[in-house]
Amino acid sequence: MARIQTFNKIAAEGIALLEARGHQVGPDVHDPDGILVRSAKLQDITFGPSLRGIARAGAGVNNVPVSRCTEEGVVVFNTPGSNANSVKELVVAGLMLSSRKIIEGCQWVQTLDPAKVDVGKEVEAGKSAFGGPEIAGKRLGVIGLGAIGVMVANAGISLGMEVAGYDPYLSVNSAWGLSRSVLRATSLEALLADCDYISIHVPLNDETRGVINADRLNKTKKGARFLNFSRDALVDDQAMVKALKDGTISTYVTDFPTAALLGNPGVIAIPHLGASTPEAETNSAIMAAQQLADFLEQGNIKHSVNFPECIMDGNGGDRIILANKNVPNMVSRITTILAEAELNISDMLNRHRDDLAYNIIDVDQTISAATVEKLQAIDGVVMARVVPGGAG
């Protein structure tokens, strides 16, 4: 049984999955083996010595100190695609809101006083102030073709739009799911210059922070409508405000209101509702709980942001899981210690990601604490522990 501490409210279905597998789960769990989190900031939290994994019920992990976790041998999971449909639906709504002055019109109607005016006549007389173009036949540019970007691109095709996508890291799985009608933009600048509507769907990292800046906005098609349901810091707010004032961007729809944006004409600020559906919260909680449980129980890693994916069926005996710096001769040093302990390796899987390697090693015998200590003492080993017999 593992101890799993929750931060934020996690959907009951995720909690039930963990409890059904015999784990202790709750906000008051001390010295946890695992953490389940949504938006709570973990940067300033000191992790206990027992912590092995953190599962974020959502795609972004900006609230998790990933680099520190890697150094401490803590696996960080996210749940890509679990909220994709809910975000896609809000992006479609954002397309409509950016094009037709629906919000402004609804707000104006609420100002009408039935005691003073004929509401029907007033609406007919005033509705022309809230017109806007249809999206059908216009060109939608999608930056980033991951789970959400693919759904948005395909939805644009279904709505009668021409769609162009840009993603230099397009995966095979995403390519399989993408409509063949989606055009390939040769560069980000080409997409910005050619599209009437632009929606960004990329992760926030050092490479993408501020990717939509003054220089790129200056190259954007005049009067374009820009949608950001990904992360606030992808867009330079000051540059966006300037682009709105000079007419480069006609409307900016964002799920991330900031002080710099509020009060500016042309900004439609939504209070971070992209994943705020019961379906998305349930999907994210179940996926995060499943991944964390599989790791704690079997050592298998799927959808980690800092460790390589590594999945192997167990043979019923003890299992060693070990993470190390990806340097030469490490595997031989590990297997030498196991041989000296007269442990027979029945199966082994080694995967690496950048500078980190991860090993799953199944043996036929029981592994002693002394052997684990020797493995941990190898220079470059980040984490080593035993998953008791019955893994898999």
C-alpha cells in the first residue's frame, strides 16, 4: 500500500481507483510515496524522502518543480489529451465570440429597460452594431498539433474553414489523427501572415515562452483574430495590447486573464475554463491516478515529462527500478552488482531520455537491502528501489 497525498480537489473517480487498489489517499497524508495535484504550486514545498512520483491531473506542469524532481529521482506525470475535447469545444466557442460581437450584444440587451422602451423594436434598431463575419470559408491557423491542436484543426475543417497547421515536432500519432484537408504551413511566420484566425496549442517551456512577440505580431495578417487556450506566457501581453490598438489583431481571446489585458478593447478574457468540465476533470483524475498507481506498484512509466517511457510486464518475482545519469558502462556496473549477489536477471529494459536513463530489471530471487544500497552507491545513480514480487 502506498501513501498518496492530494493537492486541490481531485475527481472522486480518480480517488476511488487508487483506494480500490489498496492505497491510502487524501490531503492529510504525511510523508507520501506519491502526490496527485491539479493547479496547486509545488515549487516551494520540500519533498519527503519517501516521495517517488507526482501526477498532475492536466497537461501543463508549470506548477511542479520538474528539474528538482529529476535531481531527486521523482517521476513527474501529466495527462495529455485528457481534457482535449473540453478545450477544443471552448476554442470553437472562442472562434464564434471573436468573429461575432455576441458578448457585447448580450451585455447591451441587459441594459434595456422594458419600462422605458419597446425591447423588440430597440433590439431590431440596435443589432447592426454587433455584426461580424462568418468563420466558414476563412483560414484558421493552428500552431501546435498535439492532442488539442489536432482536434481544433479537424473541427475547423468540419466548420467549413480552410485550415493550416504548423508543428515542427508533429508526432506520428498526431499525424494519423489529422484530417488530410489540413494544409502544412512551412513556417510560423508564414502561418501568421496568411490566416484570418490563429489558435495556439503548444506547451510552455524556455523555447516557447513569448513565442508570440512584437516581431511576430508585426508579421501577422492585418485584422486577424488570435486565440490562446494553451498558456498565458506564450504571448507577450504588452505586444498584444499594442497590436490590438494598431489594428493588427482585431480580437484576442484568451483563457488566461492578466492585469495587462484587462480593460483593453478587443480582449475577450475567459477565466481559465478550458478544462472546467466534469468530463475533463474525471478523465484527468483517472489518467493521473492510473499512471501513478502503475508506477508505484510496478515501476512502469507512461506519460512522464522528465523520465523516459518504460513499460515491462512482470514475471512475478522481485523487480528493481533504477534511474541513472546516461553515461557509459552504467549497465555493466549495475549487472555486476547483481551478479555478485547471485541474482539471476530474468528480464531487463533500459530506456533513456536526454541525460537520464531508466531501468526495469526483473530477477528470480529476493533482493536484499544490502544489494539495493550498493546500487544506490553507484556514482551517477539517481534512484534505486525494489518493487516486491508480484509486479505486473
